Amino acid sequence: MHTDTQCVHSGSYFEATTGGINTPIFTSSAYDYLNREDPPYPRYFNTVNQDVVVKKVCALEAAEDGVLFSSGMAAMSTAILAFAGSGDHVVLMDELYGGTHAFVTDAFEHLGIDYTFAQTSVAAITAAVTDRTRVVVIESPTNPLLGVVDIAGVAEMARARGITTIIDNTFASPINQKPATMGIDIVVHSGTKYMGGHSDLCCGIAVTTGDKAQTIRHMARHLGGSLNAMTCYLLERSLKTLALRVRQQTANAGRMAAFLAASPAVTEVFYPGLEETPGHAIARTQMTGFGAMLSFELDAAKVSTDTFLRSLALIRPAVSLGGVETTICAPAKTSHVKMSPEERKRIGVNDELLRLSVGIEDAEDLIGDIQGALEQATLSSG
Ligand SMILES: *Cc1c(COP(=O)(O)O)cnc(C)c1O
């Protein structure tokens, strides 16, 4: 099946009682054990509503099995802890989602796990590896600067050393990038973003091989970050339109990146689809679309960033991303607020940086909204 068909049909549950098209929402948390061997239980990650979503995402990501969680962070933290413990060493990219970065700096010492942050390149990641390294965690494109790393290069390096690789594929979504096909072991998503797609649910998923999914599920049963049946259903429904949504969002983002790059009020645009962006050449080889996230900096001498944000009529200043509606935020005040100003500076997240999550609206309307807000925010030169 092709991706669009997988979105609709993969994992489908046949409901024999009525012949209905959709998966029923199975609300039970207690199941008969006398007549079956492995009765479902939500925290055992084996209910029907969890399973149909896992199967669909596995099809989309070319993975064998996976575990669905109640948040992206539950997926990421459980996946890491399933493969790294006390005395082990983990290499992570410097430019990681702020929450993952905070988990590492807050909790790893307590857990006895050593770690090294590396820059966004195979060479830097390889140099950070030691003989105690058990896990390498990457993200591409990164949040919020859209850095791109050679995914196959990292996978090959780690595989040769017996190290487990984890990628956060949230920004690309499986519509634009399938890391398991490039040799990555575990693909993690914050399903809160593109998979949910309507800014109304919170979930996460980790998909991988059958063996590794078993290892993650084992740890997950202890940590317990399971997703309820109602949200599983909402997510299953959302996934049916994932390809449609992401394709429109990606096309819109390309047009907005071009518009912003040509604007005299904009000093910098970060989008892997722009030829002048450093990661463009690698992105071309590993992404089928460049995604719908982009960041940019306004020229502080020409426009007020604050007035710009307040003058937008259509584009909503909001945290999170991946919804059908276009949203904008300043990462220094949202996703990366827990990071110290020095750390933010080191990874290039300036206070003026704005991150755009492009939705499915008409691109003309979005560009018009930005144009109007830029005019409102223009500082008088006199
Ligand atoms: C939001 C996000 C997460 C965390 O997901 P939650 O669902 O909020 O726990 C992880 N990685 C990336 C790239 C994200 O954008």
C-alpha cells in the first residue's frame, strides 16, 4: 500500500457485531481472564484501540511493532530508559526538543546515566561516542532551528558499534521522512503534533523492530504512560487524514519560506527547503518533503517583534505545533524557556527567533496576514 492508503486502511479493525466501518471505542479496563491467555489492560499496552493506532503508525514508518503513549515525552523517556541504565553513556544532539533536553539535564545524574551533547553532524556525534555509549538520540529537522543531520550516516556509525539509535521524527512526520528505512532503530513521535493534527489531544509513540518494541513495552509497563481508549480513537481518526494535511502544510510552508526569505524585514529564515539553508543538501536526500515548520528572525532595527506578534489576525501566537491552524511562537519564551540564556545562545536560539507551524489554510491568506502585521510593526525611521 502507498502512504495515503496506509493512513486510511492500515491497522483497521473489523467490527463483526454490526459491520460498522470504524473501530469501536472499547472502554473496559477489566477483561475476562478465564477464556483468554493475555487479557488486555490499558497499562499493558495491549488493548484494541491502542493496537490499531500502533499498526497504522508502524505501516507509515516501515516499522514492525511499537508502543503508544500518553505523551511524546512518555515515549521518548521510556524508550531511552529501556536501553540505557546506571553506568551507561548516552549521546544526544545539542539541538533537541527542549523537553528532551530538560529530561537529560534534570534526571540523568539521578539515574546514574552519563551523557554528552553533540552538534548536529555525524562527525560530532561519532566523536562523542565512548565504549560505554548504549544509545544515540537524534532529531532532524531540529526544533526550532530546523537543523538537519545525515540520518543514514548516524545509523551506520551506531550500528557498527552496537549502539541503539533513537530519532525524534515529530517535525518531519512519516509523510516526509521514514528514518527506519535509513537504519534508525527506534522512531519516536510526539503524536500531539502532526499525528493528532487538530491541537486537541496529547500522545506519543515509539515504533521499532519486534524485539526492541518488546523491550520498550517491558519498561513502559513499569512507568505506565498509557493512552486511554477515547484519545486512541481520536488519534486513529486523525491519522486517516495525516498525509492530506501534511502535504498541504508542507506546500504552504514552502511558499511562506520563500515569501519571508524575500522580505527586507526578515534577516534570517531557517527552512530545509531553502537552497541557501545549510541542511538543504542532506534534507533533499532523506526527506520527500521539507516539512511545515520554519523559523525566522525579524530585523530588530526595522520592526518590533512584539508588535508583529500582536498584529497578526489569522496566525495565532500559541505553543505547540502541527495543527491544521497556523501558529507562531518565540521558542526562547516557550519550548526552550527552561534552558539557561547561555545554553540558548550556544545553540543559536535568539530572543527574536520566531517559529512558525504552518497549517492547512490558503497560503495567500497566511502571507497576507504576515504582510499586514509587518506593516503594523514597522518602526518609523524618522
Ligand atoms: C512536543 C514535542 C515533544 C514532546 O511531546 P509531548 O507530546 O508534548 O510530550 C517531543 N519532541 C518534539 C520535537 C516536540 O515538538
